[in-house]
Amino acid sequence: MAPVADRRSVRRMVPPRLRRAHLPVTARAWIAPLAAIFALVTILSDPGDWWQVVLLALAVLLFAGWYRWPLIMPAMALAIPVLVGAAAWSGALEGGLFQVSLVALAAAAWVTNRILAGVIVAGSLLVPPALALVSPDAEINWAIWMGGILFPAVLGLIVRRLEQLTDELAGARLELADRAVADERRRIARDVHDLVGHGLAAVLLQVTSARHVLRRDPDSADEALRSAEDVGRRSMQELRRTVDLLRRDDDAPDTSLPRLSQLRGLAESFGGVDGRHPIAYCAEGDLGAVDPAVGVTAYRIAQESLANAVRHAPAAATSLTVLVTGQQLTLTVDTVGPIIAADPNRSEKRRHYGLLGMQERAAVVGGQISAGRTSEGWTVRCELPLIPTGTTSGSGRPGEAMMDR
């Protein structure tokens, strides 16, 4: 059993790049440096006049400004083709058209308005043929440059999709972390309910029995109080073992967990000394063939069922039957006699905590459980595989008043 964590601590365990979706900003940060590199290579390989160099430098500055203020994209998409076209008018600095390729990439990847992104990409594709048309002396190979602009635009679409998948993955991881926290809280709640609630229920049962026979049978009262003391000590020991298990970091199996062989003692702990709460126990089949995880589940379900039986049917007769046949364990808790209605002041949700807990435990190992009234009282029937599968959900429905713990 792993330590429980809150949602804030779980979110801190998610890498920041996924938690805050910083990948898109990181990718955008490369655009301005790439523009500077392309401009430098262009100037070194195909030098022009100083004013042409200034025009390319202004284009690079626009990319740097766009990284800081993304909303200037429309203005940048208009200004950079003009600057690059003016710089390459005479045929020099033709490599400045790489800046137009970066405009198409940026628009395809990061412009939220997809219609505007399409217009910018289409306009970028028209820059090379337009420059070749208005300035024949520049001898621009417009067909190749159109391909050089289209390819980065397609690359921008791929980058956009990858970032969307990254955001979805981050959201999914956070959702899974939240679900893990919720599942862990429910599991801790079930364990605390079993360890504290059932232990107290058994102790109170023995104390009540002692009070009923205190004056007419002091020996029976003493025996009931001794039983209450023993149950209380066992509950405290189990609670300490569970707390120790929560604090452990290793995954070593815990041999202190309840086993099927302890069901007889469990039934005896719920039986009163004055005959008011008879619990009959019967086991058939090879209990040793049951997986320990399934055994713990069966024990906890029996514990919950017996606690409900002695609380809501104190004058009834209850039997606990365990049958192991083939690949299945069947546990039945049958109560015959009058049943006391649940407290009407308790909320509907709280009335069904017990049944919901049993359903969850059964579903974890791939079993199913049903509970409800019969013509003679109440029956809880649970069917579990000998080896846990975790593929079947509980079938019981919280619709009766007896399951209120």
C-alpha cells in the first residue's frame, strides 16, 4: 500500500514541460535565431549594399519581436516579404527569401486563427513569383523558392500537431494522477473503515453483551469484557501494522494481512456470550488454493457483512459460509431474523458506504457481489476468482437500508 498524496504533490511530480505546456514556447524561440543565421549566411555568400543588409536585419528584428509579442504576426507577415523583396530587388541577397520560409512555418505552426494562417502561407508562396515578375533582372528561380517555402509550411503543421499531442498527453497524465489520488483515498477510506469501524463494532458488541448479563451472570460479563479487550488489542495491532505498511518504501509482501484461515476467529469475535448474536461458520474446499490478495478481499467483505448483521439484526441468526470449488471462491453471509431499519437521519450516500466498499474490493480482484433482502432476512453473496483478474465490476446495487456503514 503506497502512501497517499494530494493532487498538488502529484502535479509536482509531472515534468514542468508537460505540466505547463512550455514546449510550444521553446520551439518558437528557435525562429529568431534561425532568421539571424539565414541572414548572416546570405550576407556572407551573396553580399549586397549596406541598406540591403539593414533591411535583412530589420526582418530578423521582427522575428525577435514576434517571439515576445505573438499578436504582431499579421504585421510581420506583411512587412518581411516587403523587406526581403526590396533587399533582393537587384538580384543580390537572394537567400533572404529564407525569411519568408520562416514566416510560412511560424504561421502554420502557431497562428491560432487557421484561416489567417492559410492566408499568410498562401501569400508567402506568392512572394517568389511576384518578385521574379516585377524584377526580371533579379533572376529569381521562383519555382524552387516556392518549394522552399511550402516545405517549412508543412513542417509547421507537423510541429503544431506534435504540440497538440503533447498538451493532450500532459492533460491525460494529470487526469490519471488525479484518478490515482482519488483511488488511493478511497482505498485508505476502506481500510480505515475496516480497521477502526469494524474493530469498534466488535468491541461495542461485547460490551453490550456484558452489560446485559452483568447483574445476573458476572462470569459471562467478565468473559464478554475479556473478549472486548482481545478484539480491541487485535484491532490496534492491525491498525499499527497497516500504518507501518503505509510508511514503508519497499514492495515486500506483508505477512500480517488477514487470511481466510482467520475467518473462524472473525466470526467468533462478533458472537456475543449471551447467545444474542450467534454466528455459524462453515468452510469447504481447499482454502490454501486461494491467492492471498483474494483472501484479504474475502476477509474484508466477511468483516463488513458480519458487522452489518450484528448491528442491524442483533436478534437474528447469522451464518458465514466459504466454499472453494474449481476456480472460484464463494462467500455467503446469510442472516435469518428481524432486521432493524437504518437511521433515517443519515444521508443516502452514507447508508451505502459498506456496500460500495465491498463492491470496490470485489471488483479489484475480478469478482462480483450481490446483497439484498430475502424472505427470511438478508443475504450477502460474493463470488471471487481464486487468482485475481481485476476485470469484473461489482454487480450489487446500494438500494437497501441495512448496508449503511
